[in-house]
Amino acid sequence: MAAWIRGLPETEKDNLLLTAALESGERLRSEVLHRFHRENQPVVWSKNARQLRTVGDLLSAVRAREEERAQRFEAERAIEKARQKAEAEAGRARYLDQLAKHEEAIWDQVTAQIQKRQPRAYDQAIRLLIDLRDLAIRQGLETAFKAKIERLRAMHIAKTSFLDRQTQPYD
């Protein structure tokens, strides 16, 4: 009880002392004891107040939480995937913007790579052509791009290994 009284706010202690000084008798003592017991009484649960859960109930609750956690994980994963996709698209757009500044030089690089007559050089030429195709689509110049590809194919008709690598990605 001493610890409880020490824990009371100063104003409440002052009020209790003032009441004790002004009143005599058992009433104040009774009120203080009643309040002390009410505030320090342990909580007792009755069977009616709370139903006991069975193992089946607990397992169902676990499954529900696991399902909720899995759904939350999937939602977070989808958000992250969308963020990464948007980031990749923005990076690709920046790259194509830079490529547009040097488009003619890139076409010259394609021709130079094809002239090497080496598989790796052909692969590099194809990667550059894909970038040029994406740039043309972005700029709405697909027809001009297709015409350049046809001229390129005609110029290098004898280089079947290069033509085989193209697999028509520009049509």
C-alpha cells in the first residue's frame, strides 16, 4: 500500500491529506482501502468472459496468419517488381535519348562491326540495331528504319551468318 500511495500524483495525495484532516471516522479509511483494492486487484478471467481455444482453433489462426503474411509478401513483391520495371524503363528511355544524339555514328558502328566478319562483332551489330529499332519506334520513324535495314541487308547479302543472326527482329 505504501508503494501505491507513493505512486499517486501529488494533487491526489494533497486531497487525501486535506480530507483526512477535515473528516474523521472510518469513511475516508474505507474509501482509500476500497480504491487501493480496486486498482491493485488481479484480473480474473471467467469461462464466460473468454472462450478457451482448441488446438484446431490455434492451427486455423496460424494458417490464417501465414496466408495473410504470404499475401502481404506477394503484394510487396509486386510493388517492388513494378518499381524495378519503371526504373528499367526510365533507364532505357535515358539511354535512347543519348543514342538519338549520335544516331548516325551508331549506324556507322553497325557497318563497321559487320565488316569485321566475326561472330562477336555480328552480335554487337545486332544489339546496336535493336537499340536503333527501339529509338525509331520511340520517334515514330519505323518506316525509315525498315528502309535502312533493307539497304543494310542488301549490302551484306553474302554474309549469311550475319543475316541468320537477325531473325527478323525489325519487322
